[in-house]
Amino acid sequence: MPTHLATPRSQILRRLAFLTIAPLLALPTRTLAADPADAVEAAYLADLPVVLSATRLQQARADTPGSVTVIDRHMIRAAGVRNIHELFLLVPGFQVGMHTGNRPLVTYHGLSDEAPRRMLVQVDGRSVYSPYFIAGVEWNQLGVDIDDIERIEVFRGSNSAAYGSNAFLGVANIITRAPFETHGGSVRYRAGDGGVNDVAVRVGRRLGEVDLRLTAARNQDKGFAGINDWRKAELATLRADWAIDHNHVLEFQAGWTNNDLGTGKDDNATDPERSSRVTTSFGLLRWRHVPAPDEEVSVTWYHQEENGHDRYGLSVPVPPRQSGLPVTIAIPFDFDYGFRAVRDDLEIQRITSPAAGLRAVLGAGMREDRLTAPLRFNSAQQVRSGVNRAFANLEWRASPRWLFNAGFMVEHNSLTGTSLAPRASANYHMTESQTLRFSVNRSHRSPIAFEQKSSMIFTNSAPVVTPAMTIPAGTPISQTFRPSPGLRAERVTTYEIGYLAELRPLHVSFDARLFLERARNLIEMRLERSTVGLVPRDNTRYFANSGEADIRGLEAVATWRPTTGTWLTVQHTELRIDGPGNPATASGAQPSAWVANSAPRHSSALFGAWEFLPRWQVSVARRWVGGMSWYSDTDHRVGAYRQLDIQLSHRLPAELLRGEVSLTARNIDGDEETFAPGASWWGSRIFGTLQVEF
């Protein structure tokens, strides 16, 4: 039997307690670390290939039903990023761009516009998929400081069988560090180009049987040059773990974020430069009962609220050709894009081992979203949507070489009805170090309330008196979005062949994924003429299940990692996306061309770190990204670009001061456009960071 299959569960749990996991690599290490703590981590890296979230079961990477990329905290530190979304530059198949300096875009395998919404992101099991407007993940509102992250597990591929709707093309699970691992205090300060001025404070304590961590942070910068896209992001989080007894644990989390953002344009009559604010608060409770090594019951409930504030008034001149009146009239508007989104989610899950060679996870849950956004829905009433779900996954080790996974998720969505997301996979362990994987699954993405019920009708805020007529206050002037009843859930069927090699004597791993993803009923934004209001529009938007795409490709990742602080990862992605050739958009471009161009055909990356002296590390990230288009027309296609990041860091001598100082240079090979020509420039930026622990 392969050695990674025989690792006792008790050993895995004991190693998890040290939180020194690097499951992506699962390689043996020589004790080359100069720091004793690093030596302990190196000892555990040798045989700790555990992935926690692919199927909701702890599994070796060789046993998962799909490819998983794990970014551990050593990689996070070496990457030198300020924002969590930038870490997805390290994952094959992902596209990362900036709409403006405070609006990041992250998608997997394209099929996205300026509001990516086909990937699920969770923080310790709490979904941060936003129910308002059309964006999927509000990266500024995650509610976690980057230094509190233990690792990020990215399941590259559809995973609705485990996580339901929205896990359409991929799932990212952000796992934070346990409070007992962060006792003491920490202060971080960062400053540099572009107004970068960040500060964070963390305090960890043990009070009786409760381990606590309190973190407060603020990130601030000026955004891109020449654009009103400055940002001040603040957060405060609390996590408390209470070990009631040896098999009962109660976890509590609470958090608050506040984002003040610059938005608008200096030459736009209806979207002027201004400031906006979005705040989020959340609370999470999780109870775990572990009566035996292969048995666990957990109940998780979380509540979160998001509030947006963006209100301004102005008068818009309407010429005769638009209003039909003989003269130009100035119509006063009170634009209020404010909203309030409330979510409650309850889930129960049981892990069990019903027989030798079998492990199973069973669960059910319910979620309700309540959204108030008068301007977006033309109503002050709450817009409600709910999801009830049941899921199961069975892992069967049929023999020392064959392992099978089968799972499903049944969801009932109040907007679209009931859907079934099944998955089946077979893993063949050719040798102790090489595995072949075959899998097929079906996933869905249900439309959010805005896609189905949006109705944006603008009315004048005060009476308008003209020689020809008087326009009373509250008169409909124009409509930009109309409702789209009857929308169905998107679906994708994925076929995959994977190969994983973990060559421990060479400290090398190699992961390759060959896939075909057939996406159907894709929800696209369409344009039509609307006669609603005094000023009819030719570009009123609505949504329709008009999109299709076949995504074919190959992802390959090779890693050499002799120690926790020294590694080299090389990755490459080939993508081909074909569309059916739908009717032309208002710009004259064919949506099929956008589908084909919505992801680069070729992208490559190199990420390495080297501890060249005791306590000294240099890290380099180099990316080559092909041309693509985030918009639904080829006029907004951006060309291929390259990006080079370098960081030099030094761990301070323990006898002097515990901590680290680093100097980071991002995108030092020149400015690049990542969203649309002339819209935004991803410029070079240099900053220094000092982190002190006590």
C-alpha cells in the first residue's frame, strides 16, 4: 500500500495542531532551516499531504477528485502581496485584473466581464459570495487580514457537489490560523509608492480553556494615477476557540470591515467623481463533536450584513433629440445606490466511517438572503431569496491502488427551483508516488436576485417646468435595467483526466490536469430598446440564458521544494474556449468572439524563493499572460503582458527583536493594462514592510 494511504488519522490530527501544512508539495525536507521553528516545520512537511476542503473530508492530494492548489503562509509571505486577491496570480488558469485601483477582478477560465461571478470564495466556511448587484466576490469585504491566513486551498474545477451553487468553475477556501498558534502580539507597518500606508495589530491570549485572537488592520493607497480610485480599507476581527472537553470544541468569529473608496469619473455627467462607503459585519458559531477518530459532527451558523452608501445629486441636461421637447432641459436627479444585504446560513454536517475502506460526509443546510436596494429594484421592499440544500460524499478505497469518490448536492433555490449536482471520480495509484485521476461532474450557478429582478428606473427629484410642459417630481425618465423573469440556473459538465507525481527523494511534485468544461445556459447581459420613461433608451440591459461555451485545456504545475523557505514552482496553462455565435451586441461584436477571448490562450508563471543566508530570503514571481477581453466586445481587448515581482526579506535575530523586515517591488518591468485599453494601468510599486512580534 502506498505510504501516504497508511498515515494514521491520529498522526494527521497531531500534525494539524502544529499548523505547518504544505499539502501542495508533500515533500521530504532536509533540516536546512536556520531557525528552530522552521526546523520543526520542515520535519512535518515530509509526510503531510492533507487537503481539507476538496470533498469536506481530510484527504491526501493523491486521493482528491480534482486538482487542488494550496498556497501556504510561507508562500503568502514570500509573494509580498498586500491584498488577498493578488495571491490568485500564483494559481494556474486564473485571470486577475484591476477595473480600477480599488476594484479587483478575479476569474477562472474566463467567461467573465467586469463583475466576475462564477467562482465561490469561503473564509473558514463562510461564503463571501455577495447577493447584491452582479458581482460575485467583493474582495475588499472578505473580513480577514492576510497575516491571519494559514493557507488557501483552491479547487481548480467545478465543485457544486460539495459546495453548491456558485462553485461553478472553482472554489477557494481561505483557512485562518487557529488562535492558539498566534499567542502574543504582532505589529505590522507598510509604506511605499502610490500612497501605500498600511498598519495592522494582532493580539493573542489564552483565557482558561479559550484561545483568543483579535486583529485590527488598515490598508490605504491612492490607486491608479489620474483616476479617482483611492482606497482606505479597515477591519477588525475576533476569533475564539473554546475546548469544552477532549471531543467538544466551540468556535466563535466576529468581524467588521469598512471601505471608503473613490469612484466616478471627472468627465461623466451622471457618474461624477465622489467617495463611497461599504461596511460589513459578520458573526459565526461552529460546534464540533469528535467522539472517535473517524467520526465528527459539526453545526455552523453565520450571519452577515453589508451596507453600501453612495448618494449624490446633480442635474443632467437632456437635448431635444432625446426628450422630444423643443429645447434642452436640465433634469435634477437624486442618485442613491445605497443597499443593505443580510444573510443567514445554517448547516449541519456529519463525517463517519460506516465500514472498513469507506468514509462518508453527509449534511444539509439552509440560507436566506434579504436585500434592500430601492434604486436597483425600483422598490423599497426587501427582495428575498433562499436556498435549501442536502449533500453527501462517499470515499471508497476499493484496493490499495483504486480509490473512488462519489458525491452530490441537491439544492432548492427560491428563484430557480431544484437542481442536482453529481460527481464521480476514480483515482488509480500506479505507484507510491504517481496517481492517475478520472472524474466527471455537473455543477450549477443560480442567478442572484439582481439578475432576475433588477429594475432600475430613474426619476426626477424635483419638478421641471418648461414652456411646453411641467414634469412632476417622481416622473420616470429612463430605464437602464429591466427584470428578467424566467432565468434558469447555469450549468457546466466537466470531464477531467489528472496526473499527480510526488517524487519525494527529489523534493519534486508534478500536477497536470487535462479538462473539457461544457457550459450551458450561461447568463449574459443583453441590450434592447426600452420605451419606459421620458427619455427612451436603446441600450436598456436585461439578462438571458443565451450563452454557451466549451472550454478545453491543460494546466501543468511542477514544484521543487527542499525546505519550507526555498522552492521553485513553474506552471503553464493552455485554454481554448469556443462559443456558439449568438446575435450581435449593440457594439456590433459577436458574443462568440468574446467567449473565445475571455481568457488568454497561453499563460505561464514562475514563482521561487531562496534562503541564501540564515534568516535571509529572496523571492521572485514572473508571469506571462496572453491577450484577453473582460468585456463583451473586442474593442476592449487587452494585449499580452508580463509582470515581475521581487521581494527581499530578513528575519530579525531573536536576541534583538522577533520579526521580519522586507522590501517588495511589484511589477517592476513596466506599466501594463489588465482590464481595458486606456482604462487602467497596473503600474510599478515599491514598498517596505516591518513586522514585529512580541
